[in-house]
Amino acid sequence: MKYNDLKTNTNKKPKRVGRGIASGQGKTAGRGTKGQMSRTGATKRPGFEGGQNPLMQRLPKLRGFRSFKTKTLVIYTGQLNQFIGKSVDTITRAKSGLISSPYQPTKLIVKGEITGKVTVKIPGASDAAIKAIQAAGGTFESVTRLSRPASPHTKNKTASA
């Protein structure tokens, strides 16, 4: 007879523990003598160590947390004076050094005066900043944020998958 030829009884009844000494599980039904876990309905919360200070409370904790949200870069209306008579978009702002990356979300906020006409193409701006641009004779256009170009490593992974 082979192991795979064995017939198993799928309707095996569970062993009835705690039904006396002759039941096959002994006097205490495998629960030991007395104590918290020998009683019915007894449970311990996760991490409980019998009254000792649990491991998760004994270990030192780190302060704060790290936010993975991308921070919105702020541009002030006074900084747009270097672009008078030109069109300003995310790439020109990154090249001029106003923002660190053209792929992060940016918003225009009022701080300083605009002295000339500027065409601004930014993902976001406050209402007061839009009015300040239009009062100086410029225009504002809300555009979608640039997405980062795909890495050549990710292209190979998607092509093989």
C-alpha cells in the first residue's frame, strides 16, 4: 500500500476534550493545572506577557512620522518680475531656479507686486494672485501638473510582464 492510496475519513468527529479521565485527553484535557488558560472562555490580548511589561512597551519609540505626500512648491507674485513680457511655465521656472523640480505641484500666491505683463501657465494659483496678474495686464492659464518621464528600468519590467 502506498501513501497516496490511503482512504481517509473526511467526516472525522472532533475530539471532545474536558469530558473526564477516560476520554483520552486525561484529567485536565491537555490544559495543564489551574491558571488563566485552563479555564473556558479565557483569552489573552495580543502581546500580553503575564503582567510583565510587554515587549512593545519596553522598546524605545521613535519621534514623529514621515509623510510621503509630495509638498507643494510656492511661487510668489513678486518673483514673476524677472519674466516680464514672457510666458512662464513649469520648465522655465525650474531652469530659472524658482522651483527645484518641474514635476512637483506648484501654486502661485500673492507676495510682492507684478510690474509688467506676464503669461503664467501653472497648475494652481490663489484667486488674489490671478487678479494681480490680470491687473498688471497678464494672463493666467491653469495647466495639469507634469508627470515624470518613465524610467528605462520600469519600461523593461512592463515589457517583460
